[in-house]
Amino acid sequence: MTAPLPPPRKKDPVERTRQPTLPPGNRSREAQGLTAMAAVGRFALQVCAGCRQVQYPPRQVCAHCLGDDLPWRDVAAGGRLLAETNVHAANDLFFRDRLPWRLGLVQSDAGPSVVAHLAEDCRQGERVRLSLDLDRSGHAVMNAQPEEPGPNLEDDVQLREMTMNPKDRRVLIVNGKTALGLALAQAFKTAGAREIFVGHAEPWKTSPALEAVRKIDGVTLFPLDVTDTDSVQELASVLGGKVEIMVNNSYHLRPGGAVDRMDMNLSREEMDIHYFGLLRLAGTFGPAMRGRGADGDHGACAWVNVLSAYAQINNPTFGTYSASQAAARSLAQCLRAELAPGGIRVLNTFVGPLDDEWHQMVPPPKLPPNMVAGRIVDALKKGLEDLAVGAVAEEIAERLAENPKEIEREIKS
Amino acid sequence: MTTGGLLNQLMGGILGSGIQVVDLTMTLQPDVPTIVMPPEFGQSWPFRMEEISRYDHRGPFCYWNNLSCGEHTGTHFDAPIHWVSGKDLPENATDTIPVEKFLAHACVVDCSAPAAADPDYLLTQEAVEDWEAANGKIPPRSWLLMRTDWSLKRDPVAYMNMAEDGAHTPGPHEDLIPWLIEERDVIGFGCEAVGTDAGQAGHANVPYPCHYHMHGNNRFGLPALTNLDALPPQGAVLITPPLKIRQGSGSPARVLALVETT
């Protein structure tokens, strides 16, 4: 039975911090298909369009009929553990630091037998649930956990290497003045975060959300204005060595596009907050987080960007806002590559219209902030890399994959 | 070097004794609050600075910064073109105002006690007439400066003093302004709060009466001053030039006062 993970102790100041190493990261082009599925939490494998054979590992032609049409399909995630082993010696630097490591051979219900990382509670001959997860190198691996998970499954140390569980970790929420900022603080509190730091800009203007955040036990407020380089640097000098999960929920939406509302000031504010704000946070907090990616069982693990669904396709009703979100999304991809050597996962969430004052004129469906916050914490626990929240965001993702021109013509409500 | 000329006398006072130079300016830094407008209106940029280089790979010889801010940031000069009432007046912008107008006497009314008791304190004509009884009549072409010690509030939250119904900061009563213009011919109105109007002045019969009447009569504003407690009630000379911005509605200014000490 998995033992509960003890809460983090204060560090021994003369002990060297464990350096972030990564598991082997080379994958074939076909195998990157697994990464795409793991990034969004799907358990999907190639299924031959001709003979229906499920393929694993991914390949160019069907192992059964040599057909080359192998689309990715969600498949049954169950299986039975055929054999288990504990690895006690490894030459790979990542695994050497984490021995012993459990591996097993699983007969999957979908067909193939697979080698999987094994949760501690899996027993030979018993049923398991398979999942595709991103490992610390950002590549997909197969994990097996008991079909009936025990109470401490989320404390499984191998599993924690794949996920970004907020339990006993320290979180910085960049903007505590919005309803989403409040909902995030509450959700991380429920998830067992060790400390919750919440930023707020322009302290002379408060908000009902910030006043509610102030009252949450375990929350500490800090002045933080992402448009002010000094302010971001000052906070990084205080919190840079503590933040294990960064949540950039900067938000500045003003309706309008390029032709119907040419306003350089508004557009520049959107870019300053969404794009340059992320850049300032990345340049100041990024290095310290990357260096602490393997700092014990509770080291730095995740950077969350709360982006709009319109980061992926411009909605001209919010035209300049969408453009600033697209810029932030592009920078987030850069951030993902730069944080990868530390094993820090960048989770980009694409959120549909929120039910707030700036979407007053937008017809439903609109998302309640606590639902969005819950999905974000859930995605961290699952170790996802991309998350569409709400029907609008999910539909955008689907329609973009099908026909980008169709959604470009239709998106303006 | 000749002696006895007017400017030599002036410099003699400044360099020797007799004239003290007082800085009435707050330091420009990122946490200086700017005036709060409803969120759907355009907003003034706050003061921001980004390093160009600091004796490093970006420029080994020098330290310098790029700056950005709105025209009305920190201690600043309000030109008549700032307000709709002054938009068509001649010589109403920072680049066209005759430069001698940037030098003027100042009368300082100490309102620190009533402002400490009531953040919505309004300076009335009656109070200014009482001040004149003690300190003499306001000379024409002088600044009327309202000392409240508000600039001693270094915490931006206390300085802005925002509540759900807006800001609560002291300022001039709406009836005082036309009297100052018509009866005393002041050059402008200065104060220590973030703007020359009181925090609740948007609710006055004429919204923002100090801006409306002063700028509508080609007079100036000088908000966010500091160190007014170092000035005498009468006699100081203010130096207030704004940056020469083309059609500028105002600009941050380094406001200095010359005070006779003997």
C-alpha cells in the first residue's frame, strides 16, 4: 500500500540541491503521436483503418496488414498486469537518482501488451488502468495504476514524477483581483497547496474578489504588477526560490477590433499585460523554477498560463485581445522549450468566455470561474500540457482541426 | 564677473544665503498612482522604466533608461487644453504657453488640520478670505496652493483613498474657483492630491469645477505637489515649466520654489 508522502521538511542548507535530470527523450516522429495524446489526457493509439488492429508502439505501417492509414483512436484503457519488476540499477542519470523503479508488463484490453511504469499498489495478475502521461522530459510514457486506486495513490512517488500535483506545493497566482483569481486560490487550497501566494496590482483599487482572497487561510498577498519590470523583479527576489507552481492568470479584456475600434492605448495595454507580462514573469521566475525542478519530492513542477480560447483563432469581437492572447500563446511555447531542461511542465489552458462583466454582451454558454479553476487543478493532477475549458474552447479545438477556414468565417457572433 | 545685476543678486541669494530652493516634486517611480477613470474609459499610463543598459553587455559605458507615462503622472503641470472648456483658447498647450508664465508667486493656504479631520474637506471662499485677513490679499498672477499634508501619505492606498463611491481626497469648493479667477486673477491652483479637483468633484454641479473653470479661463493646474509645509503663506516664487510637448495637455514637471529665508 502506498504510504502517505510526508510533508516537505526545511532544507539542509549545506546539502547540494538535486539537479534536474531528465529521462531519455528521443522519440520517433510516429511516437510523438503518443505525446500529442498524453498532452491532452487521451488514451489513444493508432488503429489500422484497414484491419482494425491496434498498434503499439506507434509505427508507419500496420504490423498485421502493412496498411499505412493508421489514425489515432481512443481505445480501452484497462488491462491485466502480467509481470512486475523492480529496477535496482540503472546507468541513466534520471533513474539512478530515483531507484528502485517499478516496471511491469501489461496485457491491455485494446490488444497490445505494453511495458509500463507501475504504481506501487499494482499487483501481478490483477486489473490495472493504463494511461498515457508526459514524463519529466515532456514525452509520452505508459503508466499503470490499480483499477481500484488506494487512498494515497496521488502520493505515489513515481506518479508524482509524471504529474504536477499541488498537494504540499507552493503556488503563485499572479492576479487575485478577478473572480478567477479567487476561484483558483480556493481550488489550490482544497487541493492541499502548502502556501498560496497571490499577487495584486494597483493596490489603491481593490475588488470584491481580492477582499475574499485576503480572508482565505494560508494565502499571502503580494504587490505584483506584470506591467512593471521592477515589481516583477522585486517579487521574484522574495518568492523566486519558493514558487513550485506558477499560475499566470493575467487578464485584461476590452471588446473591439482593428478597424471598428482603432485604439493604440487599449491594444498596447493588452499586449503589455498578456505578452510582455508573461515575458517579465518568465525572465524573472523561470530560471529559479528551472533550477528547482528536482528539488526533493515537492520541487518546482509547473507553469500554468490561463489563455483565451481565442488565442488559437481570432474572434474579431475581441480582436486585439485575441491577438495579444495569440502572442502570449506563442511565447508560452518558447517558455515550454526553455523550462523543459528543468523538467518544468508548461500547461496552457484555453478558456472560453467567462461569466464576468467584460462578457456582459456575450450570449451563454459562459463559464463560472470556479469550474475553470477546478479544471485547471485537475489538469495539474493529471499532468496535462494543453487544456480546453468549456464548450466554446472545445469546439474551437475540434473545428480548427477539421477546417480552419470554416471557423474563421463563422466565429464572429 | 560683475556684481550688482539683478541676476547676480538672485544667484547671490541662492549660492550664499537668503534664498532657499525647495523641491515640491514627488519622485517618479512605478508605484506612483495615476488618476482612476472608469474602466471603459481610456486610462493614463503609469510611470514605467526599462533599463537600456547599466555598464553591461547592452552598453558597457553607460546607464540609462527608457521611460513611459501619461502626461499627467506624478507632480505635473495641467495646461488649459487638457479640458474641453479650454480647448479653443490661444496659447493653451505646453508648447505654446508663454514661458514667463512658468515663473509665478505662490500663496499657500494651510488646510492640513481640516483635511486631517475630513478627507472630503473643501476649501471655500470664506476660508480663503479668512486666510487673507491674516496673510494679506492674494496678489494677481499668483498660484493658490492648498496645503493638506496629503503628500505625506506614502502608502498609495491611503494617498488615493478609494472607496466604492470613488476617491475621498480634499480639494477646492466649486464656488471658490470662479472667485479666484474673477476677483483674484490667480494663475492657477495647486495641491497635494492626485488631481486639482477633490476626490468627489465628479458629483459637483459642474463636474470637476477646478479643471473646468481654471482651464476654461486659460489658467493652470499643479497637482501632486509635496513639501508645501516648507513654504511661507506668501512670497515664495514657483518655477513650473512642463516639457515642451507638441500640443501637450500637460507634463510631469520638476517644480521648485524659491523661498526667502532672511
